[in-house]
Amino acid sequence: MSLLTDQVAIITGGASGLGRASVKRFVEEGARVVIADVNREQGEALALELGDSTRFKQTDVSNEAQIEELVQFALDQFGDLHCMYNNAGISGAVHNSYLEDDLADFDQVIGVNLKGVMLGSRAAGRYMAKQKRGSIINTSSIAGLKPGLPLITYRAAKAGVIHYTKSIAKELGAYGVRANCICPGHIPAAQTFYDMDEMVRRKQPLERRGTPEDVANAAIYLASELSAQVTGLVLPVDGGSNLGKD
């Protein structure tokens, strides 16, 4: 039997990149998936490609009303919700000096990367708590584990995701609901403004370029009963780059 047979999942940011890879893997493992994304064209195309196991819902994750509608949409379409994968994220503008950062994109970066995770977790968590089961997965980043430049607002948001996830894991555990987060590393779909080969050489003990499928496999683990005793986990998928190479 597949790992997610008869389960229902929402994956935000599911139309491209890491989210797209996860949507495909979840379907392969037997799940029915609501693809949530601001990009209607890509989202509808992916749903058409994958067939009856998927639905698309255009969603701005920073909008509370749209998140509530998204959860209700999943329930209306598939009758249940087992996994909420808050994956949507944006990098924001690249500034190599915080003193030169005009913070013009601050609200948007925090709104998508942190507020969106919080809204999605809350909306899904309310339903899951009533059902006494469920898995919430949040996408952070190795940038949330380590300070540095550039993208300080992005790093702050992703660090917030880590601590938020640990906090809700404590509350939701009493209801049988698990909450964990994944910290992708230098993966092309996640960080296209870096020279990936150079980053791997300089940063990763494991000298292999990561793929979106590596992150998708981690999400499958956290969504499935394989991780039934796992909550509050911060899981780097980064070739060990959070450890440093020196």
C-alpha cells in the first residue's frame, strides 16, 4: 500500500518548484491534493496533468479569508484533511547590506513566509484538532537556522517559522496533531540567485546537489505514519550545509 492512501493534503505554493515536486510525490503515494498557489495558469495546468486526485485553488496565503476558504475548499472537494503543507514562500529583494535595505518588501516577505504559515496552520489545525489527528508541515530554510547576508528579512521570517512550528507542536500534541518543519538547503528551485555548484563546493559536506524531490521525500515522511511519533522536528534537507564545511 502507498504511504498516503486515502489521505487529503493541501500544499501551498504547489504550482511550481519545491511545491510542484511535493504535489506529484503526494499523488504518487495515494493522496488527493489541493494545489494552492497565486499562479492560476501553472496551478490549473498541474491539476489537469495529474487528474482527478488534484484540485487547484488560487490562494494568497497572506490573506486570512482566502486561507479559510482554502481549507473549506479541501473539505468540500475531498471530504477531509489529513495534511497541511505550508510551503509557499518568496525570497524578496536581495540586499547585501541591511543598512542599505529600504524594507520595501518587508510586509510581503513576512506576510507570505511567516504569516501565511501561521494562518494555514491555524485554519487546518482547528479542523484537525476536532478529528484528533493530522500533520502540519511548514517550510522554513537553512537561512532560518543561520544568520548572515543577504536576505535578512527572509532569514527572520524563516527563523520565525521554526520557532512557531515548535510552539504549535506543543499545543497540538494534546489533540494528536503533529507539526514539523523542513529546512531546504541550496536547491535550485528554492534559491535561483546563487551559483549552485559553487555553493555546494563551499558549503556542503555532502557534495551532491539537492533536488526538489529530496524535499518532497522529506514531506512524505512527515505526512505519513512513518513519522507518527515525530513532532516539533526541524529537518534540514541540505547536504549538511547547516553544519558548515570547515
